[in-house]
Amino acid sequence: IRDDRYLPCDSDEKTLDGLKIPISQKKRLRQRTNDVNNLYSFYNKKKSVKSQALIEVHVDSRHSDQRIDVFFSYPKGSKSSEKLANNMQKTFTRKYSEHQSDRGYSGTSGQQNFYVINNASCTSILVELANIKNKRDHERILNPLNRQALANWMFESVLETYN
């Protein structure tokens, strides 16, 4: 997680193999899925790796008056993905209750049809953190401490799911 308050757009990112990331969304999603599946296959052959999961983290771009709570998506038919997403949603419910009891939390967990999580070989979920166009959501993710808290809660969920 970068700690800068404002995160500039980046156009020179490369894949693990040093390949340029395509501008075309379809090509980019296919490339990302292939990379995930190749890593999964590589580490699946190692006896020391017991569990693998893909956690895609997104910031949505919706209408500016639409505020969203963190929500979790998993592909249809994957019990392991459903379990991870549901555990993560429960952790966030608990953490919001502890740290922001006056705010409330309405984040959900459910099946969605997203290319990468649907085509990944491993357990896979998508985490939607906020709506970048909503002023309050935007402020929430600008703060590096908030981003770190969200990351910590996701990590705690992973540990709870696989231990």
C-alpha cells in the first residue's frame, strides 16, 4: 500500500514477466487471469504451499451521490471463494462495530460475474473498497491509516479462514 495522500496515475506498469499491460480491458483481464493461473500452477506443485487465494482489490467509480460500504464478490459454484468472502464480510462487520459503532456497516458478500475471479484456478474474491467519486468514500481511502486498517482486516480474515 502506497502511503502518498494522492496516488498519481501510473502508465508504465509491467507484469511479473516484464510485459506491458494492455490498454484494452479484455486483453488486460485475460493477461491478469493467465498470470494468476500460472502462479497458482507453479506454487501448487510445491508441497510447502497449502492454500492459495486471489484477492482482487478495487475502488469503484459510480455516481458521486452513491456511497458504498466495502463489499465482497465471489464466483458462482466456488465454496472456498464463498467461504473467504463471507468470512471477510463478517470480519468487516465486527471491525466496523468495534471502531465505528455510530456509523453502521452495510457491506455484503455475494456471487458476481467478474471475469478474473470467474476464470481464476484458485479461490478468488473481489473486494470493492469504495466509490472514488463519492466525497466521503474518497476521503476514507485517502487516509493511509484507513487503507492500512482495511488491509489489516483483510489479512485477519485470510488468517481466520485458513487456520
